[in-house]
Amino acid sequence: PALRPRQHFHHFLLVVSQKHSRMPTRYCKWETVSGVSGGRSSEQAMTGLALVLHELATNAAKYGALSADGGRVLLSWERRDEVLDFLWQEDGGPTIEAPPEKEGFGAMLLRNSVTRRFRGSLELRWHKQGLKVRFALPLASLAA
């Protein structure tokens, strides 16, 4: 059955919070979740999107904003014409001195999922205050 993206995002965040429930509560601070509803998405597309968000959440919990007491993650999405634009922004974690020297498995997984599976675009930026990830997915790829 077709599923609404907004329901899946909220469900995903709940699952991530439950998965990390054995960790200190600092791993489960979701500051802002905003976005759009509407449209239909395939279960396969939602599984791929959950993989992308899970990878970001796992890295934030291990190395990023969610690994620190004051850390937080802002996740927002917005429909722009025929594209769903996402912004993942970390703040309050360990200071980032420089981007990684080489692309790790997680970054490769993100890049392949977004650009190959969804035919979208991905931008990773390492700022001193935290990682900022912007990715855009064509709506047609979410329905496939």
C-alpha cells in the first residue's frame, strides 16, 4: 500500500529514539521536525529513505551532535516543485576542525542511495559547529 511521507518520517524518528533508548538520553534530542505531507510513496522508496536517515542518525550519535550533552539535530523537508528537499543540520556536538580526509563507508552509502537509488543530489558540509547535509529527491523517485 502507498504511504504518506510525513507519517514515515515521524515513525522513523520514533524508531530511532526507541533503538537508542539504552543510550543516554542525549542521543534522542530532536529539536525540530518540519515538512510537508501529501503525495504517495512506495514502501521501497521509504525503506531507502529510512536507510539514509538512519545512517545520519547513527553517525550523529557516534561522532556528531548527538554524542554531546548540548547537541541537537534539526531535520526539515520542503517540497519545491517536483523535488523533496531535505536539510539535516547538527549543532552543539564536538567541534569539527576539518572535513574527513577520505570518504568513509557511511558517506559512500549516503551518496549512492541519494544519487543512484533516488537520482537526487547530495551536499555534505562540515562546519565547526556541526555537519550540514542537504539532499534533494525527485518526487517521481519516491513513488517508484
